[in-house]
Amino acid sequence: MAATTVLVVEDDPTILQLLEVNFEMEGFTVVAAVDGADGLRKATEAPPDIIVSDVMMPNMSGIEMVEALKAQPETKGIPIILLSAKAQGGDVRQGLAAGADEYVTKPFEPLDLIDRVNALLAR
């Protein structure tokens, strides 16, 4: 059975590396993107099984990327988890309204995030 592919979209190199290492240790194939525009391009070229994305990034935010992905027939069904330091109720509602399946606030526990990814994939 092929490994599950997760697209991680994160502009902070430290968090990106943390996520890459944790997902790889759990058997995922990781594709990395450094901002929303890069994530949109990579998800469109080779749709992953799931996307984990930061919200606040240069060039294109995670919210804008989610809206663009949900508007395309070939990517609209990909589950998406947004990560953000923006934890106000309005921020969470905005992320979910854009089409994200989950909204996780920073700081987060990597193993809890992996559990959420696995739960979404099992749906």
C-alpha cells in the first residue's frame, strides 16, 4: 500500500521541519510548500491525500489557498487542516467558512495534529 501524502504549507522553516519529521516518522510521504501560492501550485499539480497549512503567510494566505483549492473540481475534495496563532472565534470561523475541515491553534502538539490528520483521512 502506498504511503499517504501530506502537503505541508508553512513559511516558518522551523515549524515546517518539525512537521516534516513528525509526519515522516509516522509513515507519511511529505511534500513541502513555503507559502499559499506554492501550496496551491503543488496541490493542483499532484493532489495530496491531505493538506496541513499555516494561515498567515506571504504571497497567499492559507485562507486564500483553501478558497482557491475548494473552487477547483480536482482539488475540492482534499481534506485541509489550518494551523494558526490566530485563535479568536472569528478567525476559526473564517478558516472553516473558507472550506477547511479543521482549525488547529498554535502552539500545538505534533502527535495530536497527526491524530487529527488520521481521523480526517478515516472519514
